[in-house]
Amino acid sequence: MSFPVYSEPETWHGIEPADFEVKIRGLKREYTFFHLTDLHMCEFTPDELSEMPEERRTYELQRRDFFTHAWPGAAALWSNYIDCAKAAGADLLLLTGDIIDCPSDANVKVLKDGVRETDIPALYVVGNHDWSFADDYHTPNATAMHRPKFADICNGDPNISWVEYEDLIICAVDDSRHRVFRETADQFLALFEKKKPIILILHVPLYVASMETDCFASWHQLLMMGEKAFYGDDPQVKRFYEAVALAPDTPVKAVITGHLHFHHEDILPNGVPQIVTDKGYTGGCRVIRVVKE
Ligand SMILES: [Fe+2]
């Protein structure tokens, strides 16, 4: 698989958090979450660059040139985002994937150090780029070699993890392959038994007709999951989509996603809001306030 090496750099515009409010009936307290997605860090040690096959090195250096052309550097950028999250009073960082552009040793270290060293807890869901090099994209080798590296920042399991408060659950479900698998869907649906409202974080947004135009304009395809987009006929995706986006009695109160590199706020067919947040590499991020209805 090869991804485009962009020729027109997008402009860094400074960290400008959008905002969004989720209203939930019966909450005992209010919450603030800081959402960061698609930072696409491209860090490499000199050794790993020199040991890469030439084709991979050329490709990765082109990606780095594109994603970092206007950055102050990944580490400084990360700390700027954390300062912004602190200023917002964030209870939790929602990190919805592609924070790194490939699983280089340096990227994984910067990411893990960044998550560990901040005093704001974080919930991470992997993106499609996080755990694969483009020339080994989502292969069994990538699954075996790289996905396990994310376990410790995904509370033990890159497939699904959650943070549970007294009156709210924030759940991260991996849909980085534009699909969910049976065991993950089972685990997610079992959370409904807790009878708490759920905020779901994904990398890839769920299909919603009103995002088709924007999605096509940016990507020339429907980079969403379910229905008319990816894996709409897959039984597990159908089951997941039905439970989140169609069921009128779903406990899901909001879906927070990235992947598309633009801001978008929408409503799924059953009335649940779905929020897409703009790419971190140009300064996009979002503050999400969860308030009592
Ligand atoms: Fe992505």
C-alpha cells in the first residue's frame, strides 16, 4: 500500500481548539476532555533511518518533510498541546489515532513518553497509520510486530479500552482497519450492561450521509465505516453500527473521531452527535465539555 506524498504543504495555523458540548441527563458532575488526533509525527533515529530499505527511507523522509514543514518539532508541539489541555482544565486526553505516522522506534518512544509524562490521564485508540509502515500495511507481520507496542498506552488492549467514571464511560474502540471484529464488538456491547452513558472514541468516523460531500471533496472516497462506506455488509460492523448509530435507546451519547483531517459536526441517524476533529499537524484540536442536561 502506498499513500500519497503530498506536494502542497498545508499551513500550520497555531493551536486553535474547536469546542463541542455534550449534554447528558442525570450526570453527577461535569467533565472536560481534550481531543487530539492525526498529529502524524515522523521521528526517526539516525540508526533506524540508515538501516531502512532505501525505498522505505525515501518515502518516510518525504512524509516527514510534508508533515513537519512548519512544526517547532514533535516534542515541543506535544507539550504545547498538553499546555492547551491543562488550560482547558481537561480531565482526560482523547487521542484518536495517527498521532504518529508510522511505528518507527523514535515515534513510538516520543508517543509513549508524551503520554506517560503528562499528568493528565489519556485514552488512546490506534489509527490506521500508527501501527504500520506503508510498505507493510496492516499485514500479519505489522499486526504481530507493531500493534502490541500500543498495549500499554491503550490500557492493555489496542482493540478496546475504556475509562469508567461513577456516572460515565469513555470507550475507545479500534476501527483503524475501517471495521470492528466480533470479539471487540462483543466487549463493547457488554459495556451497555453497566447502564451508564457512554462516549465512544474511534479513529474512523461512522457513515453518515451528510458527511459524504466533505469526505469526497477531501479524499475522493468515503473514508467512514459502515452502511454505504467501508464494510457496510460485514455482520460485525452492522451490529456495531446498529448499536451506536441506529438504535434509539443506545447508551452512546457522542462519537468522537478523527482520520478525515477536517472539522465536522454531525448527527447519526438515531440522533447521536458525531464529531470529527481536524488534524493536529496543522494545529487542529478540540475541547469537549460534557454537561448536565
Ligand atoms: Fe487515519
